Amino acid sequence: MILALETATPYGSVALVAGGAVVRETVLPAGRQASETVLSAVSDLFGECGVSPGDVSCVAVSAGPGSFTGLRVGMAAAKGYCFGWKSPLVLVPTLEALAFRTPEDKRVVCTVLDARKKEVYAALFRWEGNGLMRLSSDMALSPEALLDRLPGGGIVFCGDGLDACREKVLARLGGRAVPIEGPAGLPSAGAVGILGERAFQGGNVSDPRSAVPAYIRPSEAEFRSGR
């Protein structure tokens, strides 16, 4: 059984995953990725599913990029569970977990999250066989710079960052842009858990003592201090 946490965006959730399937997922209150909210949701999830800490093989956490506060909340909660239960930790890239929710076809998938400061977090993927092939690193850039990096052909877009650049995307790509709207186009703890389970089975685990989120760019405090 995998416990998965997604708090990298305002659309947080927690989930239990087993055998490549979501057992149950709970959506957190919008914009409330506070530690007490996550802990309470996990406790309720365990009670509803009749699961105990001893049933958990590892903890998977959405590791960024995303909201600095949300990432810290999720990472702190995941580390706490790992230390308390002596469970392994798996870090799952947020944009990859988001891309995992898209239909499996040959079009390029562009995952886009709102990074504020007139930028987006983005990455490019394509489905190949039974998995996702990464076509780019995670990026923090302007919508215009992202559009300049897109290949030809149809592009599937998902993530809340599309709202910040929808007009630019449609003006540049027209019918080549295929947006996924609604909850299906947002991050999900279930996807984090499925990818986390695969990583765990492949031995790709992290040390909770040294694990850190992938922030991609400095925080506002670090930017102002010049660090």
C-alpha cells in the first residue's frame, strides 16, 4: 500500500494506492494545504479504508515544482510519516504526475502550472509504450518563452498555468492546442501514488533526512536577499 501526498498546488489531495490502482483519494479544501489539513485527511483516509501504518510500504510525495509553501507542507508531512513508520520515501516530480493523467496518444503533453511573477512551471512529455518519455527538464519561464520551445503537431495542455496563457496559446497554436479542462487537468495524489509505487518497486527511494523539494527557482525571500 502506498500513501501519496499532493500539496504542490492549491488543488491538494491525499490517496492510497495499491497494485497500480487508486484505492481511495481525498481532495483537500481548495487553497488549504496546511499541515493540519493534510494530517487530518490522511487519518480520515486510513479510517475509511481500514488501513493502519503497518500496511504502508512507502510514502510518495509530489516533490515540485509548485507552491513553495505547499511543497514544504507536503515534504514535512511525508518525512514525518517516514520517520514515524520507518517507511521509505519516494519523490515524484509534480509535472510528471500531472502529465500521467493525460490520454495515452502520440501528441506531445505540455504540463503548465502557475508560477506567479508572469511565469509558468512547465515540462514536455510524450507517451511511449506503457510510460511517459520526458522531452524537457522542468522549466520556470514566461508563457512566450514556453511557446517558442514547443514542437510542431498537436499539443495537449494541462494544469492551472494554462489559465494564465490561454489567449497566447490559442493565438499561436490554434487548433493544434488541446486543453484538458476541469479536475482531469489538475494534479492528483492518485497519479503521484501510482508513479511512486513504480519507483518504489524499481528501488528508486530517497533518504528522508536529506530529501528536499525541487523548487526550480529561488523563493521570494531568497530573491530579495540575493541568495
